[in-house]
Amino acid sequence: MLSQVLFVLDLLESRSVDGESVARALRALVGAPVVGPAPTVEVTPVTGAGGRTDFLTVHVPGARGRTAGGDASTLGIIGRLGGVGARPAAVGYVSDGDGAAAALAAAAKLLTMHACGDRLPGDVIVSTHVCAWAPIRPHAPVPFMDSPVDIATMNAHEVDPQMDAVVSIDTTKGNHIVNHRGIAISPTVRQGYILPPSPDLVALLETVSGEPAHVFALATQDITPYGNDLHHLNSIVQPAVATAAPVVGVAITTVTAVAGCATGASHETDIALAAQYAVEVAKGFGAGTLRLCDEAEFAALMARYGSAAHLQTFGKQ
């Protein structure tokens, strides 16, 4: 996976990088399908109040996925960020871009595997956006990267209705909550509920990392939409406000608080670990051997306490 990360970072560190340049590099990895449909790479340019960004969607068909007419589940891998660069305020690739880098590295790995005939059971949809000229905004304890577009626009382009579950990868370094170098996962978030961490995901994290699993804390505010004037750890679980599917955050973390707009603060091996973890989740989820939540318990929770979907909205105005 490290070779895919270096391949992606070489693309993202350029001041002229855009969605189409990344898409061309990914399309070059698409081989002629031995059987079934070929992967697709799509780019959608969007201009918002803070400038322009390009959304990328990579759809990798599975051997028994819906694209091939099968019934295997579809996993979404979302690279969440404000921007890969903070020009003109900062020169070079910024730490905030690690979520996009990990998601795109996972896409590159899946495309390479597919071209070699190694297809996962289910479809995988990878989505993120690329902007080298994103703004910076104040945030405690360190500044955050902002985005040219708002969170609702991000969710509209990155959260696909076909996703039966979502792994959301995000740089999560600008806090004093997660004091660990590497990656950590969140509890599962679904329809306004913070559910227990998935035992399957915890075990898989220990397998992939070779270390005890780190699970970071979430507050109720973190799973509500951005823009409601409440404090959020970051945007890692924001896809959960736009889907009924279970969402788990995969955080790329550090021991000390590091600003998202900092350059020279990314660690390639940590990005590779997040990307590898996402690919392994996709293997198990599509095969039906890995669950993000206990469906029976979630149904019982809903039956006893009702919907918490109001937490996916802005609530009372």
C-alpha cells in the first residue's frame, strides 16, 4: 500500500493538481476486465463561496456486487477534508489532505487488484474531493482547514445512496482527545445514534496495525450537521447526517495537536495504514463476514426508544 500512497502524494502535492489530473492517473490503472463491468472514475467540478473543488468518485465493481447483478453489500470509502493545499497561505501539501490521500490510495490499490483479476465480493465506491487552494479557519486548539464548499455539498457528492455502509477517513490531529500516533476508529454512528464500536472492526484494526486498537470518543454534537453553531471534533462522521447506513470514522492521528493547515506534518506510513484498513474492511463487508453494527440490537434499540434521526438535522431553529 505504501507505493500507492507515494503515487497519490506525488499527484496531490502539486500546486496545479485538480480532479481531472488525479482521475487520469487512476484511469491508467484500469485494466480490461476479465469478466464483468470495468471500474469507473468520474470527476465533478463544483464552485462554492470559498472557491472551486473537484469531486472524484471511483466505482470498483465486485465479483458479486450490484453492478455485476449480484447481492453482495457495497462499501463506501470517503476521504474527508477541507483541502489538500492552503495556497496562498501555505506552500505545499497540508496535513488535512491525508483523508483524501488515504481514500485515493485505497482506490489505486483496488483498481490495481481488479486489473490483475483480484476482485472483492462487493462493489466499493471511493469518493473525495481535490482542492489545492482551500481556505483556513480558526479553531481550538489549532487552526483547521476550511473548504470551498459547505458540508451539505460535500455529502451530496460523496455519500452515494448505493453505499450500504461508510468508512470515513479524516485527518484527526487538531485535538487533545486522541493522543496516539497512527490510526483510530470511532464507534459506529447510525441515524442519530452513537452505537458500540464494532467488535469486527476492532479485531480487524488489531490485525492490520499489529497493535491494540484505539477507539476515539464521540459526543452527540459530533454527529450533528456542521453549521449548527455547536463544537465538532472535526468532520469525520459528517457523512452520517446524510445516510441511513452505518458510518465509522477512521482517524489518522498524532500524539500532539497538529494543525490541519500545517505542511510537512504528514506521515506516509500512517496514511498507508488507514488505506490498508479501508481495503480490508471492504473485503470483509462485501463477503458478509464483517459488520459495522449488530442489526438485531439496532432494531431493538429503535423499537424501544424510537428514531433519533432529528440529530441528523439542524433541529430547532
